[in-house]
Amino acid sequence: MMKKMNMISAVLAVILAITMTGCGINQNARTTADHSAVTSSDSVNTENSADSSEAASAKQEANDTVEVMELSQKAESAEQDSELFTKRDLSQTADLSEAQRITVSDSKTVDITDEGVYVISGTAKNCTIRVNADEAAKIQLVLDGVSITNDDFPAVYVISADKVFITTTNSENTLTVSGQFTADGDTNTDAVIFSKDDLVLNGTGTLNITSNYGNGVTCKDDMKITGGTYNLTTALDSFEANDSISVYDGTFSIKTDKDGFHCENDEAEGTITILGGTYTISGGSDGMQACALLQIDGGTMDITASEGLEATYVLINDGNITISASDDGINASTSTNACETAVEINGGNLNVAVGQGDTDAIDSNGSIYVNGGTINITAQMSSFDYDVKAEFNGGTIIINGQEVSEIPQSMMGGGMHGGMGGMFGGMNGEAPDHAQGEMPGGRRGGFSGDTENGTGSGMRGGKQGGGRGNMNDQQNNGEMPFFGNENTL
């Protein structure tokens, strides 16, 4: 028994000591091979009794290791939850014991300047709930059957606060801006809900948002969504934030001419983290797009868009994801040097279908890593396209109904992919001997620079293809880019 405990402790130590790449997130990235090496070791339990076979010992060790891994992953998930969300973020009901009640009315601005809980109800036209409080104040707006329709200005406008909670009761709430937005001085107020500071959306009810010319919800800081039902119809991004979007749960029905979820800022940063929720997104551009990291740890997604998921680093650890794309299904395009350009899939069930033309089911201007999960691809032209390398360490890949044992590469440059020198751009129009169907190591759009190892840069669709982004000091140290404490509201 002591030997078994020592072995489990050693395995756990190995797991916790693994250093991940990506944008500084501690995940199971590219560790499948390491896990395999640990679980298949035949050097443990060699001192067991003579009647215990080596195979039985290895099997027992594997079972113990899997149990430890599962416990470790659950612990990491719980730790991440506490890092991202506070207890108040996750609470779907507000403390109404000292709440103030407000009824909206036509052509009136409701000014909120003090910390507290405010219950909003009623129906109004051209009414704005304006929050302009101390930078340390926490404001909770409880929407209790409210309906606001404005011509050209946000229904909720947060100028200053530490954090604002927008919480729905078990009710139907509707916010609409029907016309072009007008600016507030130098501030381009381009959303039905516009916040300059941290914003949390939660609750047990429904929030309907219509923005005929702009965004649905804009946050110039960190946005968190932990519960509730959201129906959005927007001309621009449905949910947009500068620094981060973190979703714990919720039900989302989104129709947009642009992106469903979008996160970026002037410093070439911006992350989206999805832990759960149900998403039905119809987008004119991307279902979800982040400048740096897009991480999916769970949830159910049905995305129809030009591109389904896009970021510099797309990390999928779990979830049930269905994507129907007219361009690329999943796209890692270099928008920042803060992290590697890559698509990494460690788990979940992915169904990706792309249309005809210059399309890829999974496209990376850097690398592709598949360590687990099930990937089912329907693609008439290209299933995978990468510029640096591809690793298939575990999981299942099915392409057009046939399971494959390696990640294929789309045909090199040229012809229909806009390369140089004929069908095989950059290769003087001569096809290599193995040029049949999809080929390993190919690059689209011709070559420039050193192409011997596939590390040169190439242009495709206006995006710069490249190798690995440089990791900054935070990423090299494996530090989490998210901050929070469950004891902090």
C-alpha cells in the first residue's frame, strides 16, 4: 500500500511539473506522449509477490495514474474557476434586502452614482441607465421585466465603476437601439450595453438585445458571463471586450453580421475563455474571435459563419462543437507575438464542415497539435493546412467519413490557392513526386525566405503566415494571464 501511494505521489508530481506552451495557460497541451510514457512504464511494482504478473502490475499502475490525472484535472479546473470568477460573479440572484427600485420612463436618464443594488423595471423609449460612480464602487443592476427602446444611445451606459453586474430575474427583458449610435464626446458609444469598466452578466431570466447598426454588448475592460439566457441580433459584434471575455455558463442565441464573440485591444491582446454554456451562433464573419488566446474547456456550440473559431492560439480541451463555415472552420492566424500561432486540440467532439473554394477545416499559420478528442471533418478541398508542423499524438480524426492515422497537409501553393509559378507555386511549376491529393509539409500561397523546413512566410487571404510567435516572460514562466479571487467581489 505504501509503494502504491508513493507511486501515485510521484505521478502526480510529474503531472504538476509539466510546463505548457500557448499563452501561459496551464493545460494538458502536448503532454499526451508524456502521459503515455508514464502509464505504460513496466518498471514499477517489480517487487510485488511472485504470483503477480508484470502485465497486471502495469494495468494497475495505469488505472492509478488515470485516477490521479482526473483528480489533478478537476483540481486545475476548480482552481481556474476561482481565478476567473468570484462568488458574486457566479451567484445568479442578487441580495435585494437593501435594494432600491427604479421604474424607467420615456426620455429620462436614470443616473446611478452610489454603490448598491438597483432593481429596474418598466417600459420606456429613449431612456438610458447611466452609471457614473466611484472607481471602487460595485453596482448591481437587476433587470426585472424591463423594456427600453432607444433611437441612438445605449440603454445601459457605464462611465465609471469598479464593476457592474447586470442580473436578470426570472423575467423577460428587452433592450433595443434602432438607429445609428451618437457619440458621447470622445466616447464612441456603439452598443446597447456599453461599459468602460468590468462587466458581469448573470441571472435566471432572459435578456433580448437588438442593435440595428452597432454592437450588442461592449466592455472596454473584462467581461464575464456566468448564467442567463441571451438572444441577440446585431449588425456588428454581439459581445465585444477589450481585455477578456470569460463565460462560465449561459444560453446564447446570436444572429450577427459580424462576430458572435470578439476580444482584442490596441496592445494586441485579448482572450476568450469558455468553460460551459450552450451557443447557437449565425455570424457574418467569425463565431468567436480573440486576438491572442481562444480557449474552450466545455459547452455545446453550433456555429454557422464565415469562420467558426479564430485566434492566434486556439486551444480546445473539451466541448461539443459543430461548425459550418464558408471559409476556414478553425483558424490560427498571427495577431500577436505574445504566444505561439497554433491550433491545439486535447479533447471534446468537433464536427467541422467547410464549403468549396479556398477553404480549410482546420487552418494554422503556425502549427497544429492533436492530443485527444474526436474530430470529424467534411471538406471538399482541404481538411488541414499548416505552415510549421503538425503532431497527431492521440484522439480520432475522421475526414470525409474515413478515419486517418496522420494529419494530412493541403497541396502546396499555386493554382487555385494563389501561389506562384503555376500549380505548385514557388516550385517553378514542377510537382513533387508525392503530389497526390493532400501532401505533408506543403504551404499555400507561394514561398518567401527559407522554405526548406517550411518556416518561410507566405501570404494567404491578407494574413501573414509565420512560425511560432515569441513567448514573453510571462508565458515562458507558465504564469496565468487571468487574475481574480473568490473572496473579492
